[in-house]
Amino acid sequence: MAGAGARALGIRVHPAAAGAALALSFATHYAADRRVPGKGLLEKVATTTGKGGFYKLASHGVNGAFQLDSAWHHGWETVAALVATTKATTR
């Protein structure tokens, strides 16, 4: 899908940059989505930064772990998009 989007926008993505972006995306998704209670990366980050209470929140329609997971992925996908466009050219 990303290739089609880049093509539609007239962007030529460098293969090495695309590979690096995919590797970054894989690594950050893998690290965050291994949720072992008490040992998961996001739970450790939340606890270390003083947001452990929010991570454990699961009431009134709010799920803190889900919200932090979503923010983590959006942040890293933004970085991956920047990496992917390194050395990009127009068609």
C-alpha cells in the first residue's frame, strides 16, 4: 500500500531507506507488543515515567494500556515514515 501511495504522490523511495523504515517498524512493534504482565516494555516505560497508574487504568471506557500502545505505534510510525523518505526523489 505504501508503494502505491508513494507512486500516486510521485515520490520515488530509495530501497535502502524503505528497508530501514520497515526494520524500525518491525522492531518497535515487536518490542511493544510483547505484553507479559510486569515485564512488558510499555509497562516498564510507563512505570519509569510515573504513568504506571494510567497504564493500569481500565474503567469508564478508558484503557490506559491501549492508549499508550497506540501513541507508541503512531510515534514510531512517524519516525519510520521520515526514515523511508530519506533520499527520496520525485518522479
